[in-house]
Amino acid sequence: MPVIDHLLANQTLRKAIWKLWYPYLTRKLHAEGVVFLNYAYETDPPMGIPLAPEEEPDRACVQLYHLVGAQAELRGKDVLEVSCGHGGGASYLTRTFAPATYTGLDLNPAGIAFCQQHHQIAGLDFVRGDAQHLPFANGSFDVLINVEASHCYPDFPRFLSEVARVLRPGGHFLYADFRFRDSIPEWDQVIAACPLTITNTQDIGAGVIRGMEQNSARSQALMDRKLPKFLHGLGRDFAGVKGSRVYNALLDGGLSYRSYHFVKPSF
């Protein structure tokens, strides 16, 4: 097993690596115009949401955001996305579901600069901030979205506490992420203790596998072009290409990928 795979098997080291990885990736991919950093999603038969021709190459990544964002009414709402990456999901959800405001927050300053340059849409704003210390007043948002990021957070319970704090009563938390088998009991325990009510949850692993397979060749080609060879193990894991650790874990049940819809009690 390559050295990088041994490092990625340790959850603490994974989080430290990702903190360095995201700014590096933004710099490497800036000229490529890569706006999605998440895995992907596809149904059988295909999901088939309408997209503009220029969005088609990112269809599977868009569809993961559509799945998560469509769980609650966004039209006319104040929406916060925590860990917005390169802003592709924020742009799509703003253009498709017409929230009153949509704020994308990310810890990566290079990523926020990229978003501000590439996504200039009315009502859409990007700010730098920490998921565990959200720079907003209590009750600032109707909806909070978090896609495939919380596995990187050093303190997941603190993040959920912050989600509950910045949501208005009756507000929605739309969430999707994964955990490897050894981390699932702790994940379940923290979610059960969360001060929000779960209204829906589903295992979307099969759809994520289909999305990964749809994107695999393109992701592998991009990695081959842009990353030094010693980082290919990390790149394959990050992109979820066929044969990567994450892809194989999804196939054999060593990883669970779920989506959730939470609501903050009104009382």
C-alpha cells in the first residue's frame, strides 16, 4: 500500500492533510475552471434534471447538490452553505431555486477568491470562515447546506451546535456526507445528540457509486495532468475514481454515504 494510503487511513491525519490539500488543489486547478470538488450522484434510470449545455460535463456533481438542496423550499429564503468549495453547487442552487440570499462559506482563502471571481450572481455571496465558529449572529438563516465536508472537521459536534445556533426556528439543515466503517458509530451517536429533528435520511451510496463511475475517466485525466505522481494516491481518493480507496469502500460496505434533512424546532 502506498504511504499516502496509510496516512489517509488515520482519521486525524486525514483532517490535517485536507487542510493543506484544499488550497493546494485550488492553485493547481485554477486555470482548469473546476467548480465542483464533491463526489457525484446518479440514479437508475438517470436523474435527468434539465441543465444548460455548459453544465453537462458536471452533471453528476450537480445532481448531488440537487438531491440535497431539493429537500426543502429554498425560494425566497436566506441560505448558508458551509464549506462551499469552488462554488459550483452554490451557483447551481442559487440559479435553480431562487433563494433571497445565498452565502457560501469556506475556510480556504484561495477557494473563496476563486468563487468570487467565477460566480457573480445576484444574491450570491462568498465569505471566508470556520465551520466550527460560524461568523454569523444567532438565527441568521432559514436553511443551512453542508455537502461532503464534515468528515474533515476536527470537532463535528461543535459544527452541529453552530448549525443549530445560526438557524432560525423551523429552519432546515440539508446535509450529505460519508464515514468509514470504524467512524460510523461515533457519527450516529453525535447525530442522535444533535439539537435538531431528523425528518428524513437515506443511504445514497449506490447513487454515489454510479456518479463516481460516470466521472472517473475525466477525474483521472485531470489528476494525471495536474498533480505530481506522488500525490496520485491522494488525488484518486479525493476524486473517487474507480479503484480508489473511497470507491472500493463504498462497493464493499466499508463506507456509508448518507443524506439527511433536519429541522430546528420552532419552540
